[in-house]
Amino acid sequence: MSATFMSREIAEIPQAAARLLATGEATRIAQALSPETIPFVVLCGRGSSGHAGVALRYLIETRLGLPVSASAPSVVTGYARPPRVKGALFVVVSQSGRSPDLVAATRAARAGGALTLALVNDPDSPAARASDLVLPILAGPERAVAATKTVTNSMIAGAALVAAWAGDRDLADGLAVLPERLDRALALDWSAWGADLEAAPAAFVTGRGHGLGTVREIALKLAETLRLPALGYSAAELRHGPRASVSAGTPVLALRQADAVADGIDDLVRDLRRDGLRVQACGGPAGTLPWLGDGHPACDPIAMLVPAYRAIEAEARRRGLDPDAPAGLTKVTETL
């Protein structure tokens, strides 16, 4: 079988990341922002873009101390209640920038007094035109329905914005070496996790903190590409109600970055294995999957997407599924 669009686009992730970081656009946008005058931030995005928003939320709250809320576009489009967001920063994250509900929510936020910022792949899209500021993610054309390089570049754009906005030199240094780590991540073989998924009726993905956006993104790709019901939970949540549905037949993927929440993830992996459950882990002393070694804890979860995407794409082909055209789904065409 010839290479799929999905596999080609995964292979383009390191170059797309390097292209984005080389522009310095995030620094330019950050110069228009001030944590002293912005009382809070609202993030707007769906699906994979929403997962990039989760990653951005953790960065804003941990680096800038600003509270962050998730926008519900249906409040505007369905209930016709425009938000009162005067002085806030409203960030819309969208691969195409063409989703009507996201565009409507952005226009309503701007009318309500927010400073609006679009993280989009198409800087001429309706969402970009509806915004005061635009940060192009520069991922290039993406033809596979299952988004990959637009997701990683959305996360990287958000991280670069926060690094410049907060003056976080450590995060900026982590981003500087991220393209090289992404390139090395292409060689990581997570087929052992793919094999665990073979006869599974469902699957779980877990992590915490800066890894939560990646956790939810991988769960979505399992459902979207393998037609496998998958749930992404924080390691804290998985210890509660959801734990009752984890069994020997439902494999768990645990992602662990080296930061303040690492011990909690390690403890969960240990406890699940003690109960005889199948857990593949990336990072830390309990790791079973190949990894690069610890880098910046806000950047490592982005790099973890690369071997996960590759394993999912390979498992889809093994099952005779087309990863470029999941059943019942269509792609909003990108123009870049």
C-alpha cells in the first residue's frame, strides 16, 4: 500500500514546527498583550483544536497566573446570548478557520469587548478576519481527515506565544530544540501499544497537567481512525468513577512528563499494573515505550503525539481501514 496522506503529514511535523518557530510571529503577538491589563482568557476550539486549547490553558495558568475559561459557541449560536468579556483575551484555535460556530463566537467576543486572537492555518479565513490579531500556525496543506501536523503546530504556536508573553526563557529554550526532538520521535516504535489495541473493545489514555491535551487528542484519534471507543482522562480522574470500567480487556496508555505531577502518574501506573491491567507507559521509571528522555515538560507531550500518531496510522492500515478517510467524516479543505 502506498503511503497515506496521514503518514506523510506526520513525517512533515518536524519541518512544520521549525518553519513556525523561525517566523517569530508569536513574539510579535505577545508584544500586544499584557497580563496586567487582561483579567482572564477565553479559549474557543473544537475537537483537535480544542485539545490544543487545553495545552494552552495549562501554559497560561501556570506561566501567567491568569484564569482561563473554555467558550461554548452554542451559547452564541443556539441561545443567542453574547458574552460579557470586556478586556479579556479571546483565543480561537481552528485548523481551517471556517467553522461557522467558531467564527460567530469570535465575532460575538469581539463585539463584547474582548481582544480576539486567531490561531489558524489559514490567515485569510473567516475566523482570522473576525479577529483583532492572527497567529498563523504555518502547518501547510493537510489532506488527511485525521489532523496531525496542524495539531502539533497549534500546540507549538500557543507555547511560543506564552513563552514570549511571560518572558519564560526556559520554555523558549525547550521550543528551540523541539523540531529536532520531533524528528527523532519519528523513529520511535510504539507498535507494542498498537498490538494491545488489536482485540480491545475500548481503550483509555491518561496523563496530567501539560499532557492532558495530548491525552485527549490521542483518544480522539483512536476513535476517529480505528473506530475504537477511547476515553482520555487525567490520572487523577481515572482513579475515581472511570476506574470501574478499566479491565484486562481495555488497555491503558499513560503519558508522563517530568514535572510536579509526574509522581501521581507513576503511582497510577503502578497501581493499575498491580491490579493486573495492561498499561503501556511513556516516560519515567515505569516507561515501557521507547522515548527520547526528558526534555521540557511542556514540550514533551507534543513530541509524544508523533509516535502515537504513527502507531495509530499503522494499526489502521493493518485492520484494512483507510486512515485518510474515517467513516462518516469529511475534511474542511485547507487553502495553505
